[in-house]
Amino acid sequence: MEFPGLQTFHKATYATISPERPELNQAGRVVLITGGTAGIGFAIAKAFIAASAHKVIILGRRSGVLASAVAELTLKADAAESSTIIEGHICDISDLESTGSLWETLRQNNTVVDVVVLNACAPGAVKGLFDIGRDDIWQDYNTNVRATLDFVERLYQQKDDRAGRRKFARAIEPQDMQISIFHPGTVFTESLRSLGGQESSFDYDDEDLPAHFAVWAASPEAEFLHGRFVLANWDVDEMKGDGFREQLEANPNLLTVGIEGLSESAFLK
């Protein structure tokens, strides 16, 4: 995918998205990460620790894996002399009762979430629609679509001045709730290994690339990308340049998620 002004395709992190940049500092903020016990989600948790977040909350479905991830993140925070608090909660994001219990626990603990990273997903089977079956398709839908709506709504409905009822894309202004959507790149994870993948079979991206990009995406610098879908591999400085931004301003549908066909403006004429 090519756009005027975009020349660089990153495979690893770089200075502009470093979580240690003062402009990306997350001090005082509470960050909640779904699927944060391993892979890209775990790397994102480490990045927010490096950015001095007040608290990083990771979610998982298996208590043993969750406890191990919390312990490892706590050790990393201690080694970096970070004051970031690490917290883990059992939660199945596809189950509304489970997510409801999670957010009620947070409310009772007076925990107001500032940033939600929706990292967990169901990749789905590589089969035809009818081979997968209705029930499995619906389960994937609950994980990939309903869970996203559920978490965004719960984040938005928090009644707290500090949270500011933050960050839905075209229907919500970035000042109310900034929404950043990005493809993390091609990262080799343990999930891929469990499916028979081999790290030497491809030139994979470094996990720090999407992890550090996530921190940048949660900063005011990324406000101009509100509601747009971008790649973590794209260069942030080039995206901030005139060539790329002029395209965004000229076409409100560019890099947004929707159905290809008649635009709203054309349909209403």
C-alpha cells in the first residue's frame, strides 16, 4: 500500500515511537490490555511500563498464565525502577457476564481506565463459511466485534472528570475519545509457534514495533489519525508530514473501516 509522503517501512522500533520519549509519557494513566499475557499484548504492556504508566492491567482467561505474566511484568518494572502497578484480571472478553464483572470490580476499586488496548482476537478457521459453522462464526463475532463495542462503550460511559470519557470513530470527536486502529505488523509469537510456525521461515517484525507504536497511538501526537486504519510499519514522522495529512483531510473516508460502494454523500444526493 503506497501513499504520497510514505517512503519508510519499519521492521523494528525507532526513536520517534520510543516509550521513553517525554512527549509519550503515560504518567498518571491507567492502561487496560486485552490478551496481555503473551505475544504482542505482553510486549505492549512492557512498553507502557517503559512509558511510566501509573497502572497496567492485563486480562487473560487462564489464571496460571495470567499470574505468571503479572509476576514477570512486575519484575521488569522493578528492574527498571518503575513505579508502575501491574494488575491482572481473569476475563473472557466474548462473555458479557465476564466483562460486566470486570468493569464492576474496577468501579468498586475506584479504578478509572484511561487507555484500552483491544489486542485479543479470535483468528478464525481457514475454511469456507458453511464448513466453519454458525456457532463458531458467532463465537468469533462475539470476540472480534461485540467485545470491541462492549469495551469501547464501557470506557466511554465512565463518569469521571480525570478520564474525560475518552476515546466511536466518526461518531465521536477525538477530544471525547481518541480511537487509534492499526495493524501490528507480522510478529512471530508463541501462538504462531504452536500452530507449527518457524521463526526462521520469514523476516518477521520485532515485537517492540507494534508495542511502541501503541504507546505513540495513545498520545496526543496521534490525534490526527483518529478513526483511521494504519500500519505500525509506517513511519510516524512521514505520516505527520504534509503529503500524507493532506490526503486525510481531503478524503474523510480514506483509511476508515466500511463497506465499499456508494458513499453516504453520493447516496443522499
